[in-house]
Amino acid sequence: MWSTSCKMLGWVKHKLESRWPADDTTLMEESEEELKSLLMNVKEESEKAGLKLNIQKTTVLASGPITSWQIDGETMETARDFIFLGSQITADGDFSHEVKRRLLLGRKAMTNLDSILKSRDITLPAKVHLAKAMVFPVVMYGCESWTIKNTECQRIGAFELWCWRRLLSVPWTAKRSNQSILKEINPEYLLEGLMLKLKLQYFGHLM
């Protein structure tokens, strides 16, 4: 969707407010003019229903050069990224930031399970299934649309081994190879393989 012509992909994230709680909405168009026109239509139709577009909480994200945006004389904030449906969208379409963010969230989820994973009353296979069910989905959220490079693949692999070493209480200083860790855990699929499976399913759905 990123065009090399004069067109640009623009996103507008804004809030519609009334006496009820505010609601986030995201609009997308291929040119600045089309996006401004769409936003004005939303603003006018919202006002008919008693809703107000809060310009101070409206953000513009564009893949092309943009300095400032104004609607009815009010300047809107321009951003290089924002969160959309739980994923980080960037102006340059680089998913490396989202991968790093997801891995950090995955580490937090894994750490939150420490008290359970250190229990001697739970079998190793059960702990592995728990990590796959409660940690891996946090990391894989939205991965179907990711375009990742070798650097991100290495980070994903390192994260998975960090999870398994933490689950086995094996520090990085211990003289144990990654292969021995994977052999003891015996995962059916590596995390990167699970991501690839989701991407292929998504591709098949689109086709």
C-alpha cells in the first residue's frame, strides 16, 4: 500500500466525544486531500448526532512528508507511529518496532507466571503448554501481517530460548547448549514456526 507516486497513505486517529465515554476511530485514505475530506465528513455527520470531534486528541500519521495539519483553523498533532487495534503502526511501515514491543510484552507475561512455573506440583509438559497458551499468543498477536528480517527472527528465537531457560530455571551462565534446552522441552513447533503457520493461514484466507 506504500506508493512511490505523489500519493501517500494517511491515517487519522481521533476521538468522538459526547456525554458518554469517548470512542476511538481510525480513518485511512491514499492522499492528504482525500483524508481531509473524509475527516470533515465524519466531523459534520458526527455533529448532527450530537458528537464532537476533539481536535486536541486527533493524530495524523502519513507515509509521505507532512509538516502540519489543520481542520477549521485548529492544528492537529502529527505522529510517526500510534497503536491501532493493539498493534504499533509506523509511518515507514517498519515492523521491527512492533516486534520489539511484542517481545517485551511477552517477557512481562512470562515473568508474571513465575510463581506457577516454579511450582514442583506441575509437570514439565503442563508448564510448556501454559507458556504456549499464555505467553506465545502475546508475542504472536498481529504477526500475520509482519514483514520481518533476519535480525527480528534472531530476536524471536532468543526470546523463546529465554522462556524455556526461565521455565527450567537454567541461567545463561550455565554450560548448557540451546539444543539441549530444546531437547528437554521438546516443543512441537518453534515460536518462529508457529508465526509462519499463522502467516500462511492468513495468506490462504486472503487468497
